[in-house]
Amino acid sequence: TDTGSQKDRMVAEEEWLRKWETGNIWFHKERGHPLLQKYLDVLLNGRSGLRIFFPLCGKAVEMKWLADMGHSVVGVEVSEKALKEFFVEHNLPFCEEPIPEISGAKKLQTTSGNIALYCCSIYDLSSSIVGKFDGVWDRGALVAVNPCDRQRYVSLMITLMEKNSSYLLVTVSYDPNKHKGPPFYVPESEIKSLFG
């Protein structure tokens, strides 16, 4: 599992916040991801009314798409700007409330309650705060997490999953010596060792 020069690469939270503030969000997709549409049956597994988690959600349009299908969506993102843009761009009224367990964090939630987005570090979350999920859509989280934090990230994700939950993961494949990331290269062998 050679990840080239990326192994020690670190992207600080401030760098992600700066990307959102300056509009340098090349990673945001204006349309729903074709792989989620293609593998939606795998995620849902014939079930309805699921709780679906979006780690490092940004303002992913798929959150509204799944909520409109009757699912409950929960996301986490450090950028409050991204979260507020999500609600504004989809004309969704929302309210804000502090999260007592996490200093400085807040939850932004649709008034209907079917979409709740947490503005904080993903590592501040726990199942006691957000509960557990029937499904996870990881389109850009594992590949954005600093390589040294992958085990910590996956360990957290496992604690947030219900027993028979589905986890859809999108990664990218390229020569890690030619691009410093993010998105980071995560070899399939590492995905298997991380998730088991």
C-alpha cells in the first residue's frame, strides 16, 4: 500500500474553511453523484425511512434528494458557510441551536426536522450526540481526511453505524506521487484493513 509522498500530508481545518470562504470548492458537485444514483438500492437495501449520515457533507445536493424520499439526513461539516448555503440554495427554512456537549458547535436543522447538519469537527461527534445510522454516503470524506487520521475516522464511523447499516464509499485512484492531495489516494487494500 504505497501512498507515495501523501503519507505525512496534513491539511488543517483552517485550510478547508478558507476554501469555503474563497469559493475554492472544486470538490462540490452541483448535481447528484451518479454513483449514489447507481447504487442507491445497495444503500437503502429495500428499506424506507432510514437515517443516513453524510460525513464532511459540505452542501451536498444529495442530502435534500434523500430527505425528499422520506429519509432522515444528518451531516457534519466544519464550514458554517457551506451549511447555510445548503439551506438557502434549496429554499429550506432552518433553525440553529448550540450543541451543549461540543464547545462552539451548533446544529442547523430544517424546521421539518428531516435534515440536521452539525457545524463542528467530525471528531467531536459521537453516537450519544447524533445517534446511529442505517446508511452512510461517504463521497468525499475518507479521501479528504488526513492520511494519519484514517484509522481514527473509520473507528468513529463504525461506532455511528447500526448493525445492518450500509456504507457507500467513493474513492479516487491515481499515482499518489504525482498529486499531493486532497483528495488522497486510499488503496483498496487499506480500505479493507480499515473497515475489515
